[in-house]
Amino acid sequence: VGTIIHSISQTQLAYLNPGILGVNTDGTIAFVHTLPPSTPLDTFLATLTSNNTPTIRHLPAHTLLLPGFIDTHIHAPQYPFSGTGYTLPLLTWLTTYTFPHERRFSSLSYAETIYKRVVAKSLRCGTTTAAWYGTIHTPATILLARTCVEMGQRALVGKVCMDRNGGDGYVENSAEQSCEDTIEFIRGVRQLGSELVQPILTPRFAVSCTKELLASISSLSDSENLRIQTHCAENIQECTLVESLFHLPYVQAYHSCGILGPKTILAHCIHLNDSDRELLSRTQTSISHCPVSNFALSSGICNVRALLDAGISVGLGTDVAGGWSTNLLTAIRNALIASRVLSMRDGTVPLSLEEGVYMATLGGAKTLGLDAQTGNFVNGKYFDAILVDLDACADGRRDHFASRSVDVFEGEGPQECFEKFLFLGDERNVVEVFVAGRRVFCVDE
Ligand code: GUN
Ligand code: FE
């Protein structure tokens, strides 16, 4: 029982104050209501049909119960160098920092160290669902999936496929080898036996995948009923290179290999024209918008409004380590800034706060095809949630106002608290994290 806020559509947030949310023992949501002002809690509870006596928890003032964040695009092996090297454009950034670093994940012990840290950090930031890229290494990427299962994060995990242009030796031997390893990877993830974590096909991008590999991945997607994640139209030089490799514009190159469709998530999609957007819309392809990365690598500013207007599903991604922050709050802020810059320049309608929150939660769930399970608080969906405490302090001293990331003043209600969390908050304010009803992080433990 407390203040509950969640997206109910792209443009609408529901504020339940006070709200009451029930969780079944199987981790699904039993009910969500606003408590009528004149109804005592006992009277309300008596109206519930369940015979079981619920355990009731009252949330204190200045706390908010929110759906967990959904990171639709993040590279686990790149976490160690996040926050460094943002001087190079994409293609040289990849060959200078990324590929040499990803090569190190041939070592399972190195993978274990990094993957434990990055999954813990992601959960700590309130990300209850993530779409992860691993590396080309099957054992290390199965270990990433196992780490998500053990730590309790809902996840799609992909072994990266790349059969060309890997720079200094970071490449698979052939399209066939890449597919064989991918099949082994899928088997490995399915053997973990967790409903929370599913494999996803992950061809890196058109520069590092041959037509043959992309076409095989498309068939695998059909035969194994798997989603596909890749990058698209992130950087101008990348687009030019893809056109010269495929003799087609980027989006059409993917379409010609059967990559587009309702099970596909393309990251970035900055440099598109109307006919590209029309093709993505017609094929029901989804997009992961990664504004922090787009600023860090000077890739460009994605016109999210045009994507939404075209009817394309858009979620938010951190794109660590192209993006410097593992926290979706940073992605929400940068998405709002990016769209305001476009609005000031071109007069497009900027994204609203509601749309920013939607893309980080329910919109992200739609983008990943997981909106029947998660994204907001609806009966039957899983309880994937974060408890936010606006009064949390960096040094644990709650009387020490100057060390708070957010300062709340008298007379401010749920709306001010929520807005302040979005613009001023950070992971210190996330005091508990739940996935499928299980508490996977608590600041006091
Ligand atoms: N394009 C291909 N690979 C990558 C990657 O690792 N990060 C980003 N941001 N773009 C890519
Ligand atoms: Fe990426």
C-alpha cells in the first residue's frame, strides 16, 4: 500500500495514491487499485475473493513503487571500459576498444568476473529486464545467461555472430561455424531451464555479417521461434560501408536477407528516410533508441517522433559501453534532451516525460515482445518492480540533506517526487528491486 506510478499507454501515466497492489505467491500481480478515499483498508481487503490472509506492507512517505526498467540494448563485455574513449567515431571505436576487449572473453574466468559485476550493476540500477549482447564465445555467453538466472534478472541473451570485418582476429571462421555455435548456445541457455532467461539471435551488424550468415540467422529465427537483435544505421560511415557491401541501402539490405519482422529489434536507426521507416513499420520491426551512446560516439540524433508517428515500437537502451551509463534514468533524460534539440532545430514535437517513461518500461517490453509478462502493473503480469526512496542518501545519513541525490520539500506530492527522481535521482534511490515477485536487490541486505 503506497504511491504507485506506471505507464498505461504511450502518453499516459497512472498515479495511484494511495494505491494497493497485490502479488500472488507465484510472482504474478493479483490486483492493482487506487484505494477509495473513504474506504478503510480492512473493508477493501474484505472485498477480495481470495481466502488467503495477505501479508500487508505499507510504504513510507517519499517512496514510490514503479515498474522496473527495461534495457532493450546493452553489451555485457563492454562494461569495463564504459566511460572511456569517447573520442572516436563508431567504426574506429569498435576496432580500437571494443573488438580487442571482447576477445578477452575467450577466458571463462575473466567472463565470470565481469558478468557478475555488470548484471549486479544493471539490477542495482532498477533494470528488471535486459536484452544483452555477449561476445562470439559460446561458453562465456552461456555463463552470462546463467548469471542472469542466478541473480534473477529477466533477460534475452545473445551470442554475437560475426563472420567478417572483426579487425584483429575477432571473427568466427565461417557462416556455418557461426550458426553451429549459435545452435549450441541456444541449447545451453535452454538447458538452464529458466523461464526468465531466453536466447536471442545476435548478428552484430551488417558490416560484420555476410549475406549468407544473415540469411541463415533469419531461417533459425523461424525454425526455433527466436527473436533477433542487431544494430542499424547508427553512423554515416557505417551506412556507406553497408551500401557498398550489399549494393542496397541499410534497411533494405537487412530486408533482402529476411532479418526484418515482428521478432526483430534494431538498435539506433538514426540515419533513416521515410521509405526506411515505412518498411520497418510494415514489417513490424522494433527499434531500441540509445541516446546516451548516440551522443558519446557523435553518431547523430535519432528522430524518435518520426519513428513513433510511423507506428514503430520504440524502447530505450543504455548501449553500454557506447553509452556511458548503465542506468535507464540517464537514457530517459538524454532521450528527452535529444528530442528537444531536434524540436528546437526542426520544429518536431518533442517527447513528453510520459513518453520517456513509457519507452523505458512498457514500450521497452513491447519492443522485446515481453509485454504480456512485464512493463507495467496489470493483473496476471509478473511483479517486476522497483521501490524508490527519494530520501536515500549517499553516505547513509538520512539527516544529511546535502548528500541526497534528490531533495523533497514540504507540499510536494507524488508527481513532484516522480519528476525529481527522473531528473535528479540515481541508483542510490532504488532501494529494492523485484523480478517475478522475487526480491533480487535490497539496500539493507
Ligand atoms: N555496431 C556494431 N557493434 C557495435 C557495438 O558494439 N556498439 C555499438 N554502439 N554499435 C555497434
Ligand atoms: Fe550496441
